[in-house]
Amino acid sequence: MRLRIWLPSLAELRAESMLGFEVLDAQRHVRNRGETVIAGLPHGIDCELVLHATDVVLLDVRLPKLSGARLAGALPALVEERVVGDIEASHVVASFWRSTFTRLPNTS
């Protein structure tokens, strides 16, 4: 079983905020769906959080040929100039994917 929770914007998240949730079975089929405050969420099962779009930034950066802990250590410096606020308060991860879209030329 797994609990999936849709979070509101983190700036608006309060103890009394209503959160949409789903309980998924081992095959990831929805077994229960609802909306409740944090205290009313099911307990004792693994959980995944779906962040609100305003709390997520996707950046396209060239990664150095590093892996593991070295890459994790380099990531904040690679995106720091594009992040508003304190980079130490951000969670930065890397994902590799193949682009299927055409890039627009940089006009700046």
C-alpha cells in the first residue's frame, strides 16, 4: 500500500489545509480517494507527495561527467544563479532524459 498526497502551494500549507489523497495497492491501483486535513490522513504506510506546480522548477543544464555523491555535491552550484532565494533551502536533483522537442534559439 502507498499513500499519494497532493500538496497545495507550500506557502499556503497549514495544519487545516485540505489535502487530496489516494491509497494505492501494490499494483498502484487506486483503492481509496478522498480529501482531509493532515491529521486525518491514513497512518503507517509509505507515502509519496505531489508538489504544487508553483513549488517546482525544471531547469535544463549541462551536467559535468560526475556521478553519485560528486554530482549531488555539484548540483546546487550548477543551478544557484537560476534559483530565487537560498539554494541551501532548495532540494536539487538531476534526471537524465532525451529531449523530443525543438529548442528555441536563445535571444538574450
